[in-house]
Amino acid sequence: MVVAPVIFLCKNQPGFSPALLAGKIRLVEIPLPARILGLDHGDRRIGVAISDELGLTAQPLLTFHRTQPRNDMRSLARILRRHGCSTIVVGLPLHMSGDMSPRGVAATEFANALREDLKVPVILWDERLSTAEAHRHLDASGRRADTRKDVIDQVAAVLILQSYLDARHSAESRPDAHDVI
């Protein structure tokens, strides 16, 4: 069996020319893995972050103000479709001892509703101190306290999702990765 070499070129790479490729190689489209959505669930707002296509980094997407549960689900369903997300990571606020907090119970109920309504895998991820860390990041960036309300939930969602992505990547790089996540 003869296997033809596969060459990956970027269209905007210096020297790229479709004429150079004519008859020499076969272009293969490789589907990228679906993105992952990260949520910082709150009573009034939900911070939303999204992974890159490779699942390595988390970026802030938006913060939306909660209205009614049905409207919240519709908004999240639109975001999932628009950005091609297949999984949702929801921050789980636990007490420092690891015990479930009242907000943790609410986040768990929200995650269960997401699973049921949106029919996607939902992962609850420990978010202890994510909001405090988000405030530290905003302090370091020089963001004034009176303008933080608009972005604090997004930053917390990024921290939650990035923590999940890092743990997943670390687990995948270990030989016993199938046992971890």
C-alpha cells in the first residue's frame, strides 16, 4: 500500500500558491474539536467564557443578566449553537472545607437544568476563590472598582474554564489519563 504524504499549509503562509499544489498533494480538512463553554452562575448574572478550538485557552465571551429560567436557557442554547460548543463547565462554589455551600446547591440545580433542557454534557467544576482571584486580576490590570461589575463574572468564568482545561490537558498527557477525568 502506498501512502501519499500529507502536507499542511496555511493560506497566508509566505510562498503559498495554489498553483504549487496542483496535482502534488491532497488537501485534507480536519474537523476541530468542539468548543467548551464555561459559566460563572450567579443569582443576577451569568458570566460566560469559551475555549479556543483546540481546548487550550479560555476567553471571556459575555455577561448576561438573568431574567426568567426559560429565557436564560434560550440565551445559552443560542450561544452553544453560534459558537459550536458541545460541553458546558459550570463553576461549583464550595466552602473552603469542601462542603457544599448554598450557592453550590443552586449551581448544581442550574447544571441539572442545563443537562435536561440543552441535552449536552455539563461538568461541575470547583470554583473556590475564583471571584477573589478575578478581583486580583482586575486589580493588577488597573480596572477601577466601579467598572468591575460588567466584567467580573466573565473573568471568573474564564478562570473556572481555564482551570478545567488545564486539568484536562494535564490528565490527557499522563499515561493513566483515562482514570482521571
